Amino acid sequence: MDAFWRLDAGRRSAKLGLAVMQAPTGASAAHSQHGFRIAPMASNDPLLQPYRLKHLTLKNRVMSTSHEPAYSEDGMPKERYRLYHAEKARGGMALTMTAGSAIVSRDSPPAFGNLHLYDDAIVPWLSELADACHEHDCKVMIQITHLGRRTGWNKADWLPVLSASPVREPAHRAFPKTAEDWDIERIVADYASAAQRCQAAGLDGIEFEAYGHLMDGFWSPATNHRDDEYGGSLENRLRFTHMVLDAVRAAVGEEFVVGIRMVADEDFAAGLSKDEGVEIARRLAQSGKVDFLNIIRGSIETDAALTTVIPVTGMRASPHLDFAGEVRAATKFPTFHAARISDVATARHAIATGKLDMVGMTRAHIADPHIVKKVMEGREHEIRPCVGATYCLDRIYEGGEALCIHNAATGREASIPHVIRRSGGPAKKVVVVGAGAAGLEMARVAAGRGHHVTVMEAAAQAGGQVRLATQNPRRRELIGIVDWRLAELDRLGVEIRYDRWAEKDDVLALAPDVVVVATGGVPETPPLAAGGDLVTSSWDIMAGSVKPGEAVLLYDDNGGHQGMGAAELIANAGSRLELVSPERFFAPEMGGMNHVPYMRAFHEKGVTVTINTRLLAVRREGNRLVATLGSDFAEGWRAERRVDQVVGEHGTLPLDDLYLALKPLSRNGGAIDYERLVKGGDIFPQRNPDGSFLVLRIGDAVASRNIHAAIYDGMRFGIRI
């Protein structure tokens, strides 16, 4: 099998034109052995300059670093996985790195949709993915790993989890066993076999994952307490790594690109220090066994620590760029890096100042896979911004797939286009009522299809609940969701009529062919036995129309950002706040990474969090309110809280009066054929032959949901008009 893989890889390399090129000599070479800059071609833009890495010529300096979108099927990168990466290749990037990470051994069970690189069946799937990206001159690599302690023993085959030492990882909660000699031997062999599979598939290279997984578990004094030849000195702690590198090089040869994504500073007292981390980077660079370093700073063993490595909205952008530049200066070696480098200006700076050789814009490409193409065409202003919401990552654990908060096409490339094409039919008059996330997206898509679109908005500004969310200063970046769409509507010539509360006759006066009701919803009071009229809406707090009281109880049985945003504002206002939720933990709809900044604020402000408790009633007592609490678990249990203010978050009720007024006048009676919506065909059944227009409602005008659902509605219905 090994011989077959090598032969097949050779054939594919020849087919794809991946023959080894001679490196230029002289002062122009920035790296004499492993990688160097080559002279710019048509553009002076630092981002668009080619980069030579060994025999590979990367056409520009932009890459997507390895990450796991959890699009795998049976552990294989099938159609959805392939289309996701092919779209980024089509969008102009030079290198897409797949998997985060592909697992090399059975006793490293997938924790977040990982690819099964220990299985021969993966080779043809990886081959298809590579071919699809190579068609656009985009190189493809894959990250390979043994997860070590970053997984669970009760997954897949229920094999024991292992690590350098029996140190539990809080995030995945497994207690690992100490890796034995026979474990190390078989895992080293597994790495080599996995690398051969990657080579046979025609991939352009691999990188090892060494932050939070098994490999760096040997590096860090926090996770390596061994007293044998794998513990103690730095040389001993690197022994396993060198065994893997040697085995892989023996398996794939010297010409195959092999790199490592490594932590060079765990940034906590017991962990790997900056001095030791940089020294490891220096030793690896000098070893001749790797071709590039992909630099990470921080630890990922808890949600809080993970957000320092992968910051969320409201946190510092590109926090580790300077550090990665320090590593590059210390090693004088090809250096890659990604950590919230979301905008082109920062990416350009990273290359122009010599901090990096390749810049990772990973989440930015989840928001817009065509960044490079737009830069090349002078359309930077059209790039859809990453707003740092981190719905992409949180959704993996909460919903089993990565999704962008405001690009509904990402991960749905088989059915949803990233580029809107004009309709083949006649232009229609489309009236969109409501300029929240759903309405703006519908207007954008319909206008992009060549229809005449008019938007009517009751408020003086667009944005709806998104704009409300940005009243929390930490989430101001979300306004990019609105601003980008407003810019697109301006470019497309869409008229927005503000301060227009649209009634039935207002809409009919425009003689529409299609009416889209995107009026959103109004806050709903939690169901109480009594005192619902005494409850202040979280919306009133967020909008600033009601000031927080001195002592506040906030009851949230919705479980998303809405209640948490209000709670954070109340806490920051100096109120004494108790957050009450009937859930097992607060805000279960929000996700672990977004949980972190809220919990930080709650701890800093002394917020009391009470879970497994339900608000039953509120009554007035003098100038204060008394909240009666109960339990789903103990019938008859009651408790009371005396406060100045009770705030409730229970989602929204649809604002649907206009829809109900238009529905009997429409051809489709408001109906949607869901089967055809999913599988194709005309989605609007003819229920009223006398109707002169189609009507539909989207977003929260249907039911209380979230920003992504609203935008997905706008997109998938918009392309069917």
C-alpha cells in the first residue's frame, strides 16, 4: 500500500504540474532553503505578491488556516466539504488548509466533526477536493493530529483517551491515561500512514497541529509530568515530535511540504513559556524536517482561554500578530499566522512589514470567500465584513455545523449562491416592508436578480434588532451586518423609504408583484400567573428607554444574546443584578465562546446567576416589586426576591398585522411549498386566482429566531423570486 501511495502521488504531482522548481540565488532570496519571496508581477499590493514555499508557488499571500467546519459525512470530506473549500479557491485565495484537525488514530475520536485520516477511504474524497481547488490555482493542505486529551472517552469506539500525563482537559472533560511506549510507537506509525494518504490524494502538503493536542502535550510543563525520556528537559519533551517528523519524512520524502501549527507561548504561569516556545520554533526551523511554522499564542483548554486564541466580537483584533512577527524574526523561517485578522488593511500590513509570509484570514473568508478576487478587481469596499460574532465556531458545538451569522451561503454552496445572478425572467416590482436583517437581505438579493425593489421602514434608521444589539458597546461591530447591506442597496439602486409605517393601502399603491413582510416582532412578556404588566422588556433596557433600577432581577427563558446583552448593560450601569433562568445553564442558545465575555462581566460586576429556577409571578409591595420564584424539580418550592425592577426576556411575537391584511388579496395566500423550497421548483402555490401579487413573510415576522435565520430567509426566498 505504501508503494502504491507513493507511485500515485507521483503521478498526480506530474499531472498537476507540481514539479520541483529551482530556487533563485542571490540577495533576492529571503529564505535560502525553505521559502522566499519572488518578484512582484502585475500588482504592487503586498497581498497579491506570489510566495515560493519549497517547490510550491503560492499566487498571493492570503490563506485560510485549518479549521473544522464540521461538514464531514461519516468522517469523510464529501460534497459539502469540497464545495466549501472550492468556493474560497474560486474567490482567489492562494492556499486553503482543510481540517482542524484530521485525526490519525482511532483512539483520537472526533470531538467536533473531524475527518478520519486513519481510514484509507478518505483518499478519493481528498483527491476530489484537491482537484476542485487546483482548478483555480489554489493549493490545498490539511492539518493532521492526534487530539490527545482534547476529546472524550465515550465517543466513537470508546477507547481510552491519552496524553503525555494524566492531566484532564476542562473543555472536553476526559481524564486521559499516560501514553505508554507502545502507544507512542503506534501513534508515530499512524502519523506516517496518514501523511501518505494525504500525499496519495494529491494534496500540496500537511501541517501538524501542536496546540492543545497530543504533540504539544509533551512540550508543555502543564501537561507533561513525566520522568522518563519524554519528560523533563526540552530535548526530552520534543522527542515525540521528532519521532513523528522522522517517520513522516521517511514516508513522504523530502519534497512533500510539511509544516507545523504550533503554540509558541501558552501565556499562563504553569504552561509553556514564551522563551521555551520560541526556542522550540527555532529548533524546528533549524531541524530541516519542517517547511513552515504556523504560530499560535495561548491555551485552548477552557472556553475562556480559547477566546484569547480566537477572539470574539468586542475583543482586540489581531492580538498576536506582533508576536508571530517576533517568532519570524527569531527563526528567519517561513511564518504563517491567523487570529482575528479580519480586514484587508491589517492583512496587508502584516505582509508589508515582514511580520508574516502568509496571512490567515479564516473567519473573514467564512463571511466572504471572494476577498482576494474583490481586492484584485478594486472592489475592496464590497467585501462582506467579518463582524466577529463567532457564530461560526459556537454553531459547531451547538448545532453541529459552522455557519456565518450573516452569510447564509457559507456551508450551503450546493443550494445557495455566493454571487447573485440576474433572473432569467421579467423584472418584478418587489416591495419589502421592514429594514431589519431579513428585509435588507431580501432587498439585496432581489435587486441583485434585477428586480425593482422598494423598502419601507417604520423607523428613521435601518437595522431592527441588530441595531438594538449594538447598543451593548461590546457588540458594536455587529453594525457591519447592516452597513454592508445598506452599501450594497445603494450600489444596486434600491430606494429605502424611512419613517413609513406601511399599511395595506400604502403597499397596494405601489402595484407590487411581490410583497415581502419583514416587520420583525415585538417583545413578549414571559408567561406569568400574575404581574406581567410590571415586567420591563429587555428591549427597553437595550434601547435606553428605561433605565436600570438599583436592584434588578432579570428573568431570561429565551437563552440567547438578547437577555444577556440586557444583563450586561444592567450590570455595567452599577445595578445589583440577579440573573434567573429555568435552564440547566444560562443562555444555552448562545454558545461557549460568546458565553465568555458575558460571564467575565458578570463576575467583575458581582452578578448573581440563578439557574434551574422559574419566575412565576410579580406583585407590587410599596415602592418595590416582589418576584415569586418556583422550581420545575420540586413541586411547591417557592422563593421571593424584593427588587426595584423585574426585566423579562421571552423572545418576540410576530408583528404580522400587515401580512394578515395582505394575505387574502395575494395569489398564494401567504403559502410556501416547503418541499419545493428544499428540493427545487415553484415555491408559491396558486391559492387565489384573483390575487395580483405574491406575499410572504420572513425573519421574526414569522416567529422569534436569530440573525442568521433572518438572513437565511432573505437569501433563500430572494433567489426564488
